[in-house]
Amino acid sequence: AWFWGHEHNLGIFQNGLFGLSMGRLVGSSAYEEATSDAPYTVTFAEVPYASSNVELAAADGYYPHACAVIDFSRSAPTDPISVTYYQTPAWYDSPPSTLPGLTAIFTETIASATPQSTA
């Protein structure tokens, strides 16, 4: 799996694109994305969202912050890894006196890769 940020959004892209098993954009943890930017519009048809794509719940013209927690605890090294995606309200100009909590919005598993033969 490849997780990256920078774009201020959360995107679950279709698996298997361009030889990449999984591509996940988790870039909405710092700067709010305006709804007017329409971040869920597919600009490049060759890079579609997965059918399970999760859209953040917009409020007051902005999308909330989001993050992913990757849980590496498992019984055996070949067991899948769990990833849970969360959102939390953005506070725009001034932070709240009590920080809001995280709300889980999507969970998936990442199966371990099949070992490749070197012969």
C-alpha cells in the first residue's frame, strides 16, 4: 500500500492502478479543503476512486480534517493489517477550547503480499 498526503483531501483510489496494489490519499490533517474546490471530482479518468471511496462530511463550506491509523498488531506476520480512517471537525480560524474527537468513517484490511520467487 502507498499512503501519501499533500493534497488536502481523503481519497481511497481503485486498487491495482499502474501496478500499485493500493493507493490512499490521507492529506487532510492540517489544512481545510473548501467544498468549492470540489476535491472529489475525478479529474483524470485513468485514476478513479474505488467503489468504496469515502467522502468526508463537509460543513460550513469546508471538509473536515482526517487521518488514518494503521494497526500492525496481528497474531502472525502473514495476517492482514487493519487501517481505520477518521475525520474530525476543522476549526478554520480559531481552535476550539476543547479539541473534538475522531469519528471512524471507514476501515479496511491490507493483506500481506505474496512472496515473489527470485529464481
